[in-house]
Amino acid sequence: MSSPPAPTGRAHVPGSADPADVPARTDPARVPAWIVWSLRVTATLHLVTVLGQAVIAGMFVTGEVDMLAHHNLGATITTVLVGLQLIAAITLWRPGRGPLWPLGASALQLTLVNIQFVLGQERQIAMHIPLAMVIFGLAVSMTAWTWRGPRRAAA
């Protein structure tokens, strides 16, 4: 025989809002599809450019000095894309009512990419290369989450 549940000290009032019945403010299941897709696309494109930057940097380091101009252009494109990702993350949070943390993660990525840009311009390679690894890890994590984390609302 099972015993009855222990009393909680609160009487249940019919019609009152039980916290378990109230939907969370950040309900990813209710995020509109276009918002989820905007974050997916911008995060994925940002990751692709980060990977492209690594390939171009490798080509430059192995002697193809013309690749430095391409690496500089890639840095500009990467910065723009992570800025667009930040806008998509803001949209996910408001008005999409999704989680707040992607906004913070995108802001961090934008900050780090801007620092990376300056370090590259100043030829501070001792900091530029390790920071590139951090940026890569964040870009992979964000992109992976966008494809398995947020869910769009049923249309």
C-alpha cells in the first residue's frame, strides 16, 4: 500500500494558478519559426566564416602571403555575421520570448571577434591564435544549440 502524499501546508483553491500549470516566460516551443531560423542561419554562417578564417590563416602561415588580404576581408565578414547573430538573439529573446542566454553568448562572441580583429591588425599573434580557438569553440557551441535547442511554434 502506498501512503498518501505529504501535506504541503497550502490548501489548493480551485481556479487558482498552480506554478506547475503556468507556462514559463521563456517557452522555446512558442518561438516563431522565422526567429529560430534567423538565429540558425546567422550562427551557421558565422561558424562557416570562422572555419574559413582558420583555413585562410593556415594558407598565409604556410607562405601564401596574398591570403592576408583575404583574411582581413574574412574578419570583416565574420564581424558582420556575428553582429547579425546578436540581432537574431535579441529577437529570440524579445519578441520571441525565448531564452536570454543566447543574447549574452552572442554579445560575448561579438566582443571577442572585435578584440580578435584589433589583435590581428596589430599583429599580436601570441594572443590572436589562442583567441581564435575560443571564438571557434563558442561558434560551434552556439550553432549546435540553434539546431537542437530552440523549437519553433506549431503553425
